[in-house]
Amino acid sequence: MLNMRINQYISHNSKYSRREADALIKEAKVKINHKIATLSDKVASSDKVFINGNILKPKDSTKYTIIAYNKPKGEIVSKKDPRGRRVIYDGLDSKFSHFIPIGRLDYASDGLLLLSDSPKIANILMESKLTRIYNLKLDSKPNQKVFEAMSEGLKLENARAGGHKNSKITSMEFAPFEFFELIKEAKNYTKIKVGINEGKNRELRRFFAHFGINVLDLKRVGYGFVSLNALPSGRNRYLSKKEYNALHKFLKEMEDKNASRN
């Protein structure tokens, strides 16, 4: 059952960005079932959303497409940026302008970003525990305490280090990593590959910052059943038949799991 924040629902089903949706909500131009919406409201499958009195029709979730995009550094994962910085849609063909990013990659990070024209599919994949794989370049070698935290998980009351200076997130809990692998040790840096099953705000940068380690480079190379492989930076591709088969299998498993709970 759909349970999506109102600004996210508007962004997924219209031309408006989340910031623009927030502005519309604050101006009392958005209603859920004829009741004026608030920023904290969530939308269920049975709800009807109105903007300026016009009903917002949800997109058909039974027909969908997913693309893989190799996001370059220096692009914002957003429809628009109030500071005028380049956004991912500047690098994508206009036919993908309504596609929804599945998760985020920050401004200084690059690599695999999945996008879909289905809000339902995008939401399922964002909320899933599918493994996200990253190649990291660190300014020093992790010690035993870091490796133990990667294996056992970590809870931070102060997770500001590694986050954006304007971030309102102050604490964060990290699940155990799916895996981690030391790739290369050099005099001034260390390269590792890690797998995590979450997509929290600047999660890896915050995790390593707690141990006094700076992430010099962060590149996502895998998301569940999709790998970046040799896709050039700034280019996109459709999923392969094999990847779609894996997606359909995953969605069926999720559907069966939800049905067993009800």
C-alpha cells in the first residue's frame, strides 16, 4: 500500500520539484481528499490529491521503465537547484525529464543512479534492502575499530561530521555492512569496496568521519541487480533483459512477503 510523503508524491507525479511542492503546500494550494495538506502529511493509495483545485492523477504503476545513469560529480540529484547548479536532468535526454531518481548521490559523488517513470517502483526500490556497492578512496587506512564497526554496525549520537553543513541530521544508526574489501593501500590513500543495504544521507561519509577518516572519492558501482560496468560518465542506458527479469523476481518476492504479513 502506498504511504508516501505529500511532497514526494507531488514530485513523483508532476512537473514540480520537492521544494516547489513544499512551497505549494505552505501556500495552502494542496489538498488531500479536499482537506488542506500539511508538510508532514502522507498519501495512501486511496487518497486523492488536488493542486489549485485540479486533481493530480497518479502515474500508471503497471507500466514502467528503469534506466541506469552514470552521474558525474558536480550534478545535483534534483529537478531544479535554487543556486543554479547543474542537475541530473541537464545531463539526461528530455524524454527522461519525468523520471524519478531512486535514491541519492551527493554533489561530490558519482556513479550508478537508477531512475524510473513509476513512483511505485521507485519507492519500493528506495525503501528496499538491496545491496548498494561503492568504491571508496579514503585518506588513510581503516584500523581494527573501523573494521569492527563495519561488521557489527554503529550508532552515533553525533553524526554531523561528514554531513552537509546545513544538514539537520544530528544522529544516525548504521547497520552492519553487507561486505567490505580492501582494494589498494598507498602512501596517502586507501581504496576499499563496500556493500551496504541502506541509503541514508551521506551515510558513508558520516561513518568514516567518525573515525577521523575523510572520503576523498565515492563512486556507486552497483545497486541490487544492476551494475555500472563500463557505462561512460554522463551517459545512460536501459536495463537489460536479464536485469528486468531479476527486477520482476524481486518485486514478486516483495509482493508475496507483504501478502503473507496480511
